[in-house]
Amino acid sequence: MSAFAIRTATPADGPGIGRIDRETWSPLSAVTPEPEPPYGPYFDAGHRPEDVLVAVGPGGIRGYVRLVRPTPLAANAHVLQINGFAVVDEARGRGLGRALLRAAADEARRRGVRRLTLRVLGHNAPARALYEAEGYAVEGVLPGEFFLRGEYVDDVLMGKAL
């Protein structure tokens, strides 16, 4: 894993992050349709570079994690949500996903956040195992929340205290 550096994204990273989103799209993790050209920009008003950490290594950006406020309410300003997380296939199994999750927790602490949350599809066992290994616990399940490819899939809410 030492061949990777994790840093805050810059506007110039948008095309690389968008490419990763397209390359890693999978029915195991996505509720949106498979991306098709023409592809829009990754960064916009709802996707800001300062909310994204990227892992850079040989070949450029190899993974990213995005942290957002789950609501604009002051009452939960102490919470951030992981709302985008991907690692290119050739970098998987090398600890990069784990390093990105740990960097996200460090960044959240730096911002004064007390909790990190995320949502994961119930059938995505590899992602759920990684999150659990990093201290996230299931805090709720929305049964059959999504109808994907002919079957109902649970939306699993996970979180951890910082």
C-alpha cells in the first residue's frame, strides 16, 4: 500500500474520479443505471473537490472516498456520511480501500465530526465486511428499499462513532 498517497482532491482530479466511477460501476453497489456517454463532469455544486479524498499511485488516481453532510441541519453538523467510495480493480486487495476509510475518519475528526455514517446495499457482502472490519456497525435496515434487476434489495445503514 505504500505506493499510494492520499490527499484532498483538486478540480483537475474530476475526470479521473469520473473514470473510476464508470469503471467500478456494478449492480452489486449501484442503484443508478450504468453510466453511458456523454459523461458529465464529476464536480458540480453537490460534488466539491474539498469533500473528496483521492488515493494516487502508479497510473494516477486509484481510488477515492467522498464525505458529505447528510443534511443541511445544524442539529446534525457533527455527522458526515460516506457518499461515494471506489477503488480500481487492479488496486483491490492491497489495503487501499481500508486506507481510504481510515483517511476519511481522520479527516472527519480533523473537521470536528463525531460520527461517520454510510449506506450500503444488503447484497454487497464484500463492502459490508470491509466496513465492519473498520468499526462500522449496522444501525438500521430498510428492507426491500430498492428494486434492482428483478429483485428487492435492502438498504443497510451503518455508522461509527469517532
